[in-house]
Amino acid sequence: MDERQRLKELLLEKSYRQGTFTLTSGKTSDFYVDGKQTTLDAEGGYLCGRLLFQLIRQHPEPIMGVGGMTLGADPLVTAVSVVSYLEQSPLPAFIVRKEAKGHGTGNFIEGKSNLVPGGLVALVEDVVTTGGTLLKVIERVENEGFRVGLVATIVDRQEGGAEVLAAKGYPLKAVFTREQLIGKGKQT
């Protein structure tokens, strides 16, 4: 079985839920993808890392690091970085904090000393809905002097996130769109 198909099976088994849910965006939905149930699974995390790394590697300019907002992106960032090392094309990982560190360095970004100053980076996320969280992450990363060349996600819910990011000049690449994962219509 191919890796993408196996990841789809794991997402549907471990992460996909039907019901009524309030999303981070405040919208309500009749389904929810709890990405961490898959990204924190050994096989699921590995497959996410492999497939996201493949998306990153396709970028026309060399990506110098991979990061994302804590907590959802933490397992993905680590998985992509480890896979990149195994593929002999190592990408250092970084994590963007929700709040600046209250002591020591006061950093918003952990791991930035492993990155090339001004380097092109990719951001990863488990699920993208409206893109609002990613815009905050992009702002923090760019305020630290890095350039965001790509945003990659496991699932694009197809609820405006790709368009919001594209309007700001940031392409979104998804391993799966909602349609590819669960079909076009509402799932009952």
C-alpha cells in the first residue's frame, strides 16, 4: 500500500470525527479532524513527516528549515526534520511559541540558532481551516528575519485558508484536501 493511502486510513481511523464541533476559528462544523491523534502515533507521525517532506522538497527554492506553532505542529516539525535527516537532506526544526518566553532569552522561536539568518523556511500544520493561526505564525517568523516560502498541511478543510494565505503571497500545499479525505458533501 502506498504511504499516502495508508496515512488516509490512519486519519480516518484515528482523527476524523462526526458530530457538532466548534473550531479554532469559532465556526461550527459537522466534522472534526483531531490531527494529533494521528501525528502522535508512531506510524502516523512517520508518514506525515515523509509526505510533508516530499511537499517541501518540491519547492523551487531550497528550504532551510521547518517550523510551526506549538502545540499542533510540534510532532510534525520533528517528524519532517528527522525524515529530512534520514533522506540526507537535513532541515533544522523550529517551534513558534504562542507567547514569548517569559524568562531567559524571551524568544518567540525555539531552535532559531540552528537556522540560517534570513533563510527560506517552510511552516507545517496538521489541519488548516481559515488560515488565521498561520498568519500569526508567519508574522512572528518574518519578524525574526526569516522568509516563509511554503506552508504545508496534512489536511486543508477547504474553508478559505488556502485563499487567505495565497492573497498574502504564501502558497498552501496539502497532503489531503477535505474532498480527498472524506468526499465533497457533508458526512452523515
